[in-house]
Amino acid sequence: MKKTFIVLVFLFSTLILGSEKLSLFGISQFFDEQEYVFGFSDDIFVKINAPAVADFDPDKPVLISLYALPNGNTTDQTIGRVLRDGDDWHYDIQHIGAQTRFLRKNFNDYNYVTVYLETSQKSWPAWKAVHSDHAQQLYSLVDSIQSIFGKYFTQIVLTGHSGGGRFTFSFLDNFQEIPDFVKRISFLDSNYGYETIYGEKIVAWLQKSNENYLCTIAYNDSVALYNGQPVVSATGGTWYRSRMMKKFLENYFTFTTEENDEFIKYTALEGRVKIILKKNPDKLILHTVQVERNGYIHGILSGTEKENINYSYYGERAYSGYIQKFIPNLKQINIPDRNPQAIGGKTFMNAVSNLSFADRESRILEEISSGNIPGFLRNLLQQKAIFTDANGISHTIYYQVMPDYLAIGSNDDYCRIPMGPLTAQKIANLFNMVLPTSKLVDNIYINATTKLEPVTYPWVAGLSESVARFVEHNSDINNQLIAKTAVLGELVGGTKKDVVLSNKITDPARPNHVTIYGWHKLDGNPIQPLTNIHIDTYVDYSHGIRLLNSEVLIDSVVSDIREVLKDAVNFRILSNESTPMEQTSYLKDETLPEKPKSFGVINEGNNSIKLIIPQKAGVINYHVSISTDGINFTKKRLLTPTNLLIDRLGSDSLYFIQLQSENESGLSAKSEMLACATGSKKNRTLIVNGFDRLSDGNTFNFIRQHASSFFTSDLSVDAVTNDAVKELLVDLNDYEIVDYILGEESTADETFDILEQEKISNFLNNGGKLLVSGSEIGWDLDYKGSQNDKDFCYNYLKTKYVSDAPYNISGKYYTAAILPSSPFGGLASFFFDDGTHGTYNVDWPDLIKPVNGAKKFMGYAGVDTTLGWSGIYYEGMFPKGNSPGKLVLMSFPFETIYPAGTRNDLMKKFITFFNNPTEINESGTIVPQVYKLYQNYPNPFNPTTTIDYELSSDSFVELSVFNLLGEKIQTIVASQQPAGKFTATFNSRSLSSGVYFYTLTITDIKRNSPFSIAKKMTVLK
């Protein structure tokens, strides 16, 4: 899921700090530390962890440690926690959070701040590889982080583990001279990218100031083994790079050496330079152990008088008492991403200035529900409070609140927008958020880092409720913020009255009214007492909507705010009122419609697309978002259940469609994406989106890659969800080609359930052509499946499961190679995604084998093909068939192939195969038209290779291998064989490296005429 927060770099230099509380920072439930989380770009995410408010001393310097995450780790895993049953082991291998707390508790010379730097690729080397401007981006990132603490004297530490070292080197690429603000560089087994050019910069930096420190920690990874194989090359690891660094530095500095059975330690410049090399006689992988054993602490303190005080490097964990226990995080809010082409605040306010209340509310709901709010509102700020329940028992709570009131537009062009409570409630429900109570409004004001004097105007009927006054009030508030040198995203108070939750919502004397409260003055008292005097269609300039996460932590337990307010005792934790609330919403029925799951989009002709969807009780409208690229949804249509035609579209164009259902309570979440092409002819290709699994990286829009590849090959498509297939909204037999998207769909969600198996079997029996791709098909149907699942897998998908990734090793094999002799030959080897190329990480792609007449056409590069393959195909009769069908199955998802050109080329091969006629004999066997001998695969090879050949008639066959002298080495086949396609395997274990020939000699039995073909192959050992 894409992050819903952004950073405003250009404003960071003017942050205001309220006493010891940092602006933009919330209060963590762990040790009450101050934290700020933001997305610097689409693929760099930052969490800044600062001391608790009580521990942050504004008179001390701030030591900002930029910790670049190791490959494959998340920020939460890097911070660490006490392991529970079932926890991922990554949570217990670094503990940078606890090591930071050790520094804070044992040494009081700095405000120790740790900045966790994560990329969407989970790898800084992979991030650099896709950003030619990597150095400039990281310069801007570091500058923005420094600016957050611009009021203080700051020093920077560049550090990280594993691939995180690439961050340090990429940052240094900006400079001829390392900046003065960098006071320490600490490589925690992370200097893989070290080159002499960096050594030159480090030397000059060390010579420039006696306050600059270098600490390098590594181990002998050159001998480390995993499953008996080296983990790095002799020159590729940190052992080699650290010795290379030391060799260069000793040209300038004098080193002393201390060596024992465990370490080699090099020291220069009175300890300012330390290189610690861990020996490895047992050939173990000690990569992260060096961090875990107080490595981060040592990297911060080495060379100072604090080195090895209350800890020892590579000793027992000195920080065990500071490891946080598991406390659940509150659920993520559900604000859609803002379309870059969405209108700004000024344009919107002009557009609604003369609308009726009802029409204006409708437009507000439309814009905000589609994500048209400024980025600074997306980063909720977590606050802490101590409140008592109805029995007088105190509870510690953490809640998350928007920093300001709801606005429409972008960060550069937005306007706070007053609205009625029904619209506000629909938005809150859609976002998984709630309106505050008056008690929470008071607490939000207390915690606000910027408090403004309320801007008031004399009440004038018609003017106070006008859009013109809304705009004027917004402008006056912004002028106040500028005068205060405040920034977007900090918690602001004193600007608006809040629409709140209250028992007054159900006041029988005042039905259909709005309850408002707040608008605090600088003396802390609200202008507006709690009242429901206004009808719910009344809105004036003073009203505002500030939303909270619907979940709250109460004594480390996640609770729903609405349920708490209904509880007979706990309601008082969040409410000042005397009784629990019966209704915690302005909507009597809060049930939002379900996200559309069963639907399709069909070319209807006349440049129109028909939405097919079952009738749902209570649904009054369908909001349709339309895109031509699957990314930017610039067109909107409103359909009713009785009018499901999307007309007035372009001719012969491909469109991508998303839906939202609407009922009286509001809008559903957006559906998965489908695609459809317009045109005068009925589309003969159907795409079925069956990737429903809620897994990392599933954005439910991968139909984009499939539909685009078909469209590039001049095939128009319709599309449906797999639920629509099961609910009979579409008949597969109406199409020639069906493409089933299964992604990483697995056992929990089922690749093909019994209904889908029935539909697909029927489709193939009737001569259909099926393309199906996914990384867990064999795992689900064969390895974990029922007998019915296995029968379907063997007889209709013609596939047998071998392993859950080649050699059962995840995250290693990402290259595929087409068998030259297959109908899809002629394409070079290609890659599929490891999570860094726009889709998701296919770390467990099935290894499969063809069965029941199917043939292989694709394998994994570097994997012995005698074990299995990654692609199979079949043409011919299926078990109960009345017409020959065709099948292409890939054991990794088609959408993850990159780049797009490769994906399109492979799709063209598939389509050609589907379109070519199939000739079969009386027994149902496919008959080749000519004799053929294909190039062996793989080639070069060691020790086995596969040789395919085809016979156009019954023949006596001899397949033999010869050396360069013409001497026969081995006869592989010598037998009579019928017409058809055949595969032979040759093992070169007894041969030396070199070039050999393999020869196919065919004697047609009917004509008794010999025919011979020869090809070269290379054994490479």
C-alpha cells in the first residue's frame, strides 16, 4: 500500500518547537519517544525517533544518526522487539531502537536522534540502480532532515548495515569534500561499495577536523558458507573492502594493530579511526551478529572516552532492558492517493461558490472521497493522554489526529472546507476515521504546538455561510500561520469549531441537528460551548472537520473509539458527558456498501462499455473512475443500477475502470481495476482477475500489464473479476482466449476453487485457449490440494508441482529462459520482479513439470532443467473435449516480467501460438509438419542438457553425440518412434569441457529414406 504522508522540504527550516515538544512529531507508545514518519519520495520512507519530551534538552546538541536499513528489512524489524511466538526472526537481530535507548540512558551529552531510512525496494543498492539522480536526492533528503532540527546545533552520523552502506556512498557522491556537519561515518558490515575515490574523500575529511571519526566493522565473509556455497566472492565482501580501505588509509595515517584469536583491530589518529575485523575460522555467517552485539552503540562511541563504558563490542547485549515489547499499531487510515491532475483549492471554491447546499456537499464528498486533500493532512500525529473512566480509574491512551482541519486541494493550493455533518460522517467512514468528542477537542488544543487567536467576523446572514467567507477565513488563518513561522503538518489549534460526536446527536427535541464545540482562545477557553442549536444543513465559516483514526490504544490494547463511547464505564475515558452514547454517528445506519467484487466490463459497441454487476440491495449509484493508462483516473461517471452503460468514449481505445458503490451512508472503498477496449467488433479475449490475496505489493491493478500487452498485439479485451465467473455473469465459452491473472494467489484464497475449475474445464473441452500465470498454482492445487484439485491440475492445467521455488530457496531466482525449440523460441532470457521494478517480489515461484502430453517451454536460469521448469504448454484434446484446445501456463506472474517490451514480445508469441491451427491425428496426437532438431537447452551446459526433436511420420530414430574427431561418444536414442514431438536428455558427466556434435538420423519407415541433421553443443565445466 502506498504511504499516505509527505514531507514539505522547503518549509522545514522554520520549524517551531513548543518547549521540549518537537513540531510534526507524535508521541510513540514505546517509551513515549517522539516520532515523525514521512515519505520523502514515492520510494524513500523515513521514521525519525527522538527522545521523549521530558528527555529532550533544547540546550544540548542533537546527534542525528542516519541509519540506512539493511537489505530485506523493514523499519519495524530494524527497531526490533521482544519476540513472540510466530514472530519473524528479523525483529531480533538488530535492535537499533534499544541500542539508541541505551545511548540516551547512559550518556547525556547529546539528544540522540535515530533516523530510519527505508526504500520501497528494501535495498539501497537496488534503489540507486533505478535513480540516476541518486546523489542529488539524498542530498535533499539529508538537508530536509537537518532542517527539522534547524533551531539546534546538529551533527550528522552516516551509518547503516548491509546494503545500507550504499546510502552513505551515494550521499558522498554529491561532494568533492565531505561536509563539515558530518562528524562520524560508521560502517556496520556495510562497506561493500568502498572504492579509492571514497578513501580520498574520507582522508581529507579526517585531516580537516579532530572531531571527525571513522568506525568500520566487518568479518571474514570471504570464507563464510551457506549450504556449502560461498556467500560472497573473494573480493565482493566487507572483509576485502575493509582491508582495501585500511591499505589506502595507511598511506596517510599510522596504524597500530592488535590481534588475537577473535579479532584484528586497526587504530589510527588516537582512536578516531578504528577498523575492527572479526575472524571466522568456522566459516559462519556473522553478518548481522556484529550489529546485534552492541555494534550500533560501538559505531557511535568508538574513539571517544565513552567507548566500551557499560558495554563491550561483540559482548552480551547491553541494551536488553530497553527492547520494546509488542504493542499493536493502530490500523492504517484509508485515504486514497491524490490524483496529480486533481483541481486545486482555489479552483474548487470558485466552482462551488454559487451551488446549492446539497450540490456543494455532493461536490465536497466527490473530491475528498477521491483523495483530493493536501498531503500534510495525511500524516496523523499520535498524542498521549491520561484519562479516567466512570469508576475513576486512570488509563493511558494514545490517539492519532489530523494536524489541521479537512481541506480540498494540494499543499500549494488548498482551502479548509466547512461541510455538513452527514458529508463529514461519510468521509470519516470511508477513511476509517471518526469525528472527535468535545473532551478530545480540548486535549488536541492542549497538545497543539501552534495555537492561534480565533479569527472571527460579525455574523451576517447569507455572508457567514457563503463560500466567499470560507475562502476569506482560510486566507486569514494562513496569514496567521505565516506570521507564526509555522509549517504545514504541525498540530494547530484555535482555528475552527469542531463538528463533534455527542449524545446531543440523538436529542429528541432537536432531530437532524449538528453538534459543535471548541474554537479555543489563547487563554485555553473555547468560544463555542457544546451545542446542537443548528440544523444539520447549517454550515458557516467557523465550522471545521478534524478527523481521528477510529482506533485508539488504551493501556496498550487497541479499541474502537465508537465502541468505547458506548461502554457503560469506559465512555468517560473519551467523553465529558454523563452517559454513554447510543449513536456514535450522524448516520442512523452506518453500514457502508461493500467494495464491488463481482463485476465485469464488456465492449458494447458504439464506443461504449457495459458494466455487468449483480443487483445489490441499498446501492443507489456506482461511481466509475476511468483511465487510459491505469494510473491517472481523470474521468468520472455516475451510473445507476438501471443504467450501466459508460458511453461517449473514444474509438478503438483501451480503458481502465474502477468502481465505488454508494448507498445512503456513503461510498465503498474502490474496487480492483479492470480493463476494456472499445471497438466495432465483439472482443474475443477475456481477462479474469483472480489475484485477490491481501499480500505485500498487491495493488489490485495488474490487469494493466496484461491488457496493455494484448492491446499492443492488436487484440481487444473484456475483463471480469473471478467472482463474476463464479456467479455466471460471464460465459468463458463466449471468448476464444481467456487470460487468468493469479499473481501470488495461494491456498488461503485459492487459485481455482471448484466452481472455477468446472468453468475452465468446460472452456478447454470446447476448444478454448487458456493463458494462466501465477507463482503458487502448483503449490495450491497439487501440493496442498484435494484429490479434485490434483485431478484438475494434472488433466487440465497439465502441471505437476515440484517445489515452492527452485531448490526451495526463496528470493534467489528471478531470470527465465525460453526453450529455443518451443513455439515461443527466439526470445532472449528475461527477468521478473524482485520487488524493485514496479510490481511485487516474486520470491517463491513454483518449480513445475509438464504432464499428460504437455511440453515445457521455459525454465529458470541457473536451475537444472531435469528438476523442473517455469512454463509449460499444451495443444490437443482435453479429457472430455469435443474440440482441441490450447494451454499456456507460467509458474511466475506474467505482470512481473520487465521491461514492458519483453512482456509484449512474449505475449505476441503466446497469441501466435493460440492463433495457429492445431493438426491432430486420429488418436488426438499433434502431428508436426516437418522433421526438426532443436538447439539443446541449456547451452553451454553442465552436466545435463535437453534435446528436442520432431517427427512428421513414423520413423526409426537414432540420436547420437560425437566429438570433434567424428568419434561417437554416446547413442542417446535408437528406436522406432511415431510421428510427434520428443525430448531426450544427455548427461555429460564423463566428458571434459569442449565442443561436441549431436546428430539426429531419421529413417522414414514407409519410404525407407534416411534423413540426418546435426548441431553443435558446448560442455562447460
